[in-house]
Amino acid sequence: MKRNDDKRQRIVKSAKRLIHRQGYHKTTLAHIAHHSGVTIGNIYYYFKTKKQIVNAIIDERTDKFMVRAHEWEEDPNPRNRLLSFLEIPPTIEKAITKYGCSVGSLLQELNKTSDIEPDIANKTLQAQIDWVVEQFRLLGKNDPEGEAHHFIATIQGGCLLANSMQNHDILHLQLKRLKEDLIQGEDDV
């Protein structure tokens, strides 16, 4: 059983990497098989369609975010939790600058097609927004949903501009401003 899980994980890992680099439409099951070292027959054993692989990628990304969010929640201060969230993009800035945000880029591409239902495609981003809304609610903000949308939109916009302009400094500046806003906001509550 462990060996089967390993093949499935290799397929998902390869698909995630290829789709982030090439895009959903340019990545074929044959590409995924070659990159993962798993035969195309085994790909079909685990996933009947590329859509199922993408669903697995979305589930994995959502689960990974929720694990991190639970770790951040060990800190009793929601402001510190949000600051921790802002530490993620700089750790993957080269990939963001070269290929865009793995979550945002995939979502943009999927929303241009009817292959994946919007509520499934949006799952990871919605989990992030919901979590950020809760942090702003705990901070006593009057409009936690608006604050969360601004927060996530600034991150995603910074990722998009960094990728489009091939300049990670754009992302750094946006993250710095969000951090400054959070730190200055300590006096507001």
C-alpha cells in the first residue's frame, strides 16, 4: 500500500510542478508520466483524467495551507499569525517571479475553462481568504472581509506583477507595505 501511495504522490508532485511551469492546458498526461517516472497506465490507474489530478493538487495545496494555519494559530495574537502568512511568498520568490503564484496562476487558467467547477478551483484561495477574514475579525476590524480581500489581493497582485515584470522587488514592496499596515494597526485595536 505504501508503494502505491508513493506513485500517486509522485504523479501529483510532477503534475503540480509541470502545471505551474507550463500551465494546465499545455501539460498532458504523457508529460506527467514522463516527469514522474510512472507509466501512463499507472497514471490512469490512479487518475482517470487530468481534471482528477488537478483536483488532487488543489486538495493538497488546501490541506498544506490549513496545516500551516493551524501551526500559526499556536500564537495567540492574530496579527502575528497574519505576519507569519506574509513570510510564505519570499521563500518561493524565484518561482513566483518566473512562473507566477502557483495558486493564483492555476486559478486564473482554470477559470477560463469549464474543466473544473469554480468552487473546486477556488478551494485553496477561499480557504486562505476565510482564514484571513477570521484573523481580522479577531483583531476587531469593522470590515474583516474587506480587509481580508485587500490582504489577499495585494499578495496576489504583487505575485502577478513580479511575474509579469520579472522583478521580485515588486512583490517585496507589496509585502513590506502589508506588514507595515499590520504593525501600525496595533494601535487601532
